Amino acid sequence: MAKHFLLLNLIAVVSFCFVVLAFEPSPLQDFCVADPASPVTVNGLACKDPKSVNAEDFYFSGLHLAGNTSNTLGSKVTAVNVAQVPGLNTLGISLAHVDYAPWGINPPHTHPRATEILTVLEGSLQVGFVTSNPENRLITKVLNKGDVFVFPIGLVHYQRNVGYGNAVAIAALSSQNPGVISIANAVFGSEPAIETDILAEAFQVDESVAALIQSKF
């Protein structure tokens, strides 16, 4: 009985250690403003001297301005991540402002390093994400002004303006640098290009169709 009890305690301790190690450690300083000029290579960006930090390192202006949606997608994403605000370095959060022309889309994409929470400020958006293999279930909803929707980390998701006026949304993301992989661009516009016969087989279309799609990217 004593050995059994000891084994259970050991399992509990090991499990606790794994849970603790699954999370990033708490910050050990007030901030770590990114120094993009530093030659030091780390997972993120090296910190600049705190004595040289000022308010501009934590500041961004212009989200009240409408983005230019006169493009083939009818949308414009304005990112506010560590590249625009160095003070976000190590803080695990960023922002994006998205403008949509009538029936414009933010096409299927993923954020490999972040969960996204989207808030509609103006207009109506159809949003959705697809669960992972093998189910690949589409979870979709129409959002109106003031509505909020969550896209889990790494899952393919999209938004489409389903109104006749412009739409605006703000997205918060759980990474200083969430990254974005636009599915069509990645598959059909890679450099060097993926072989056409591979794409044809993957999408179950003729090679000429795959080549035509590639030519658009």
C-alpha cells in the first residue's frame, strides 16, 4: 500500500512538472523593448538598453484611418505587432485592424503562433474556421456590430463582408508576432513553385487547371 501511495505521488509530481513546463515563465523585468539592430539571435528579438526606452517604443497611431480596400480581395489588414511597436516584444499580444469593402474577403489563412479574437466595429461579417483532420468541420456564423468571435490557434479561418456597406473589425492575437499563412498564396504562389502535377493530384484537378491557378499568384 505504501509503495502504491508513493507511486501515485510520484506520478502527480511528474504531471505537475509537465504542466508547469508547458507555459512560458513569468517576465523577469518590466519590459523588453525589441532591438532589431542587435546581432543576437533569440526566439523573438533581443532587448535594447532600458535606459534608451521611451514612449514611442510603446506607441502606434493611425488605426482610425480606413485601409485601402481597392484590391482583388476587397480588404486591408493593418497589423500592430512587434514590428510596428517594439515594446510588444515578449508580451505575447498584438493587434490588427481590418477594413472590408462590400463583399470583400479576408481569405482563408492561419496564424501559426496565435489565437485570434475578432470584434466587429461596423457592418456584418460572415466568419468561419475549419477544424483539423480528419473531420475538417466548418464552424461559421454571421457577426454584426459589437459581436465577437474566436479563431483557435493554427486553424484555417476567414471573414467576408456580407453587407452592402463597408465593414471594420479589430482583432487581438495572443502573440507579439502571430505570423500569417494565406492558404492560396502559400500553395499556389510559393518560391520556388510546387510542381504542378503535385497540386493537380492534391486538388484532384487537371494539371492545366493547377497551372492556371498558379499563374495568378
